[in-house]
Amino acid sequence: MRCGFVVDTQRCTGCHTCSIACRMENNLPEGVWWTRVVTVGGERMDTPAGTFPNAAMSYYTLSCQHCANPACAAACPTGAAYRDEAAGTVRQDARACTGCGACLDACPYPGVRTLVEEEPRYSLPFAVGDACAPVHRGGTVEKCTMCAHRLERGLEPACVGACPARARFFGDFDDPASPVSRLAAERPSRLLSPEKGTEPSILYLA
């Protein structure tokens, strides 16, 4: 099994709903984002490249790429970062993580992992999201889990259903009948930094 996402960049409007859904579902601490929206355009968010009438702007979402050959797992000295072959995802065991940052240095995708240096702080005085969401600990590295607690119940990751533009798709790339496999076969697509040899499991439709 190789679970992953397909993101339709023609549909994505940069609304950040996927980021908020991820944050709420997983009760993320302040300052921690597992999914971000990146503007392809000017130097700042939501600014185009060029000038009218030759201006252009688009978006793509960035999170852990759940690589088939994860550089983070190869670099982790404690085994906290590892590939779950049964689920086809890359996991992070907070109990084994020492916060050394080796995975941060090894990962070729900037900003998809966050070192939570101190004890987590929250905007609300009570937990939000799923009761089975992961527990957050200080002194550890966090990242997208592909909503592992939802996958175990046969549900899609929270970001997929939340997307109002229907720009996100989830499935098993090893299953030719899955939505992600069909889209990958039907439309031109690209991977982020394929030259790194990590074999990411997020595909971006052109």
C-alpha cells in the first residue's frame, strides 16, 4: 500500500481551508502547522508575479510528502521517524523522538516538519478535533500524520473533505482503481524535487 494525495493546482484557490481543517482535527498547538498553502507568484503571500496585464499567480499546498524512500527516516538516530509499510505513510513516534533535528536537516521539503521546543500551548482552554488525535509533546518534532487516526477507521484525512474547491484527492497509489491513480494516469502532473530520490507520495496536477 502507498497512501498519498493528488492536489489539483488548477482548482486550488489558496483559501487555507485544508490548513485550518488539519489544525482543528489534530488539535495542533500554537505556532504549529502541518499543512501550508504556498503562493506561486510574488515575494509575499497572495501577490502575483509580473505586472498587469502580464501578471500570474497560483497556489499549491505543502506538507509531509510521505515519501517511499524518506530521507528523514534514514537520518533519524532513534527510529522515531519511520515508514509504516502497512499504511504506506511516514510516521513520527513522539515517544522515541529526542528533538535532535536530524530529520529537519535531512528532509528536502522546507517547513513540513516543526520542532516543538517547549511544552505545547493552545489557543483554547480545551482540546478540539478528534478524540484519537495524537498527543503533542514538547521537545519533539511534529508533522502531518495523514490523519492516521482517521485512516484506521476507514476515513479520509480531514483536509480532503474540507476542501471547498474539491482540489484534494486521497487514495492508494498501488491500487490502479483509486482516485489518485486514475488522476495520475489521466492528467499531466509533477512531484516536488524528484531529483532528491525520496519518491514523494503527493502528486500535483498541472
